[in-house]
Amino acid sequence: MEPVLPDNETMYQALLNKNSQFEGMFFVGVKTTGIFCRPTCYARKPKRENVEFFSSIRQALSHGYRPCKRCRPLNLAGEPPEWLLPLLDEIEDAPLKRIKDFDLRQRGLEPERVRRWFKTHHGMTFQAYLRSLRINHAFGRIQVGETVTENAFGAGYQSLSGFNDSFKKLTGISPNQSATSQIIHITRILTPLGPMLAGAAKDGICLLEFSDRRMLETQFLRLKKWFRAELVPGSSPYFEPLSQQLQAYFKGELKEFDVPMSFPGTDFQKQVWQALRTIPYGKTCSYKQMAAQIQRPTAVRAVARANGDNRLAILIPCHRVIGDNGHLTGYGGGLWRKQYLLELEGARDNTRQQLPLFK
């Protein structure tokens, strides 16, 4: 069954405004060109009478439309372009390597284009990204007993003071303090609903949020407080299984996640989050039922706030909690994503009004 779409006017306005919150929710076919695009395509804005909307790529293709070569709707939103892939592979194989603008040009890449892509998708320039990888690597090596000096020069710094300044600027602590501290590794994971930011602490995944969520900065601050750590781009052994399980989930092949998780919070928050994990795949629960389940029947609003404070979207399925009347209510990633997830799990019917409640 194809997902139910918003009304046409809402989708057309999203197209005109290039609203990224609708990425993955619908595709638009342009009758005059015979192509179909993402809602965020930067091609010329078509007139309302010249477009039609589809809930899936399969549906658009079945109506004879060809994928747009500009916005590439067959690719996941946020997926690196082909011209950038060799550079990303090179960085992954040699994270300590220094690559200047001259080196980029030698590889046939325009530095400003590379800089712009990293700024858009990682929130930092290419050079800042490389520095963060070097500092991240040094942090780990110091924690296993290597000296600050050998890591400074091993990371390509010309002086110990320069390394110390860069290290403290990125992590908030000096290299000597890092032996007893920790960082949270951050990476991007692509999904059919747009890029997500994942964070990993020593004992598991501690963050999974859609990258356009408004509360993301607040969640970063809370993570820093709970873990007494800084957030740094890097790798973690938890990221690969998380990515694989998310892919299987979105294909409808996985119902339960077993990747290790870490979610510190108040006693009440942890009680709510643990209860969320008991809602079965394909079922829903009202906030009132959640409050009763944790034996706090008068704490409905507090339960709703704890839901909103959940930092592990999808893994801790707060999307399965709905209003007492069966209507969809608040979701940090956007109600359209909540609807998509419930339809994926088979918990949403055609009326877009009522959902079965989990008892």
C-alpha cells in the first residue's frame, strides 16, 4: 500500500519553498519535461497545472517519468555526489593525511565546491573536517597510552603548542586531560527520510536524530552535560551495525534493534524511555496509556515531555505514541516522518485519523 500524501497545495508550496522537511515524503512529476524530482530540487519552478505528485519512486517511474539528473531522486537525500566519492574513500583510508587546496586541484576538484559540500552536510569546512579527524585519532591513541608528543607530530603538526591549541579548541580539554576523559563520535547516516546524525559513546549509541531537527543543538548540549564529553566527527565500531540495521528496518526486514544504546537521563525519563521500548512493532500507544503503564496516571504531560527529550529516534520508538483520540501529535522529526514510520510498520490505516492502540 502506498503512503497517504498531504494535500496537493501543501506539497506544491513545499516544492516552491524547497522545504527539506518533505524529503522522502513525496516526489513531483513535471508534465512538460517528463522528469520527476525531489521536493528540494533547484531546477526551474514549474507551474501548478504542470505537476503531479507521487508517494514513491516506483509510482513516478510507473507513470513514465524519468529521474531528474540535477536532484537525483534515485539517490538517498544527502548522499555524496560521484565526483566526491574518491576523495571520501581517500580520507577514510588515510584519516591523518593533509590535503590542501593545491592537492584538491591536482585531483581535479575545485576547493570551493568541496568546501561548500562539507559545510552543508557536516557543518564545517573540509579543512576543519580533516583537523577533527586528526584530533579524534590522537584522542584515542593518547587514551591507550601513547604520548602527547608522538601524537602531535604523528598528526602532522609542526609544533607541540599548535597541536595543544587545536586539540583544546576542538575537544574543550588539553591533550594531557584526555587520558581520563571521553568524546562522543558523530557521523551521518543516510535514510529514506533524510540524513540522520548518530553519536556513539564508549558503551553504545547515544544519539540518533534527523539532521534538520530544531532541537538538535539542545540535544548536543545535553549530551555534553550527561557524558561530560565533546562531540567530534569520527568513527565508532557501533556505527556500521547501526547503519545496517537501519537499512534493514527501512526495507521492512527488521523489527527490533539490538545495537548497544546509552541513554542517560533523569529517573523519570529513563522509566518512560524503557517503557517506549516495550511497544511492539506495528502497534501504537497513547500518552495516557504510557502514563498508566509506568504507574504515573496523572503524569501525561510529563510523559509527553520525556518523549520529546528522547535522543534515540527510531531506536527508542517514541513515534509509536499518539494522542488519546488516535490523531498524530508532536514528533521532533516532523509529523510527516512519524506518519511514514507508522505506515512502514503497518500501524497506520488509510483514514489518516485513527490508529490501533497497544494495550
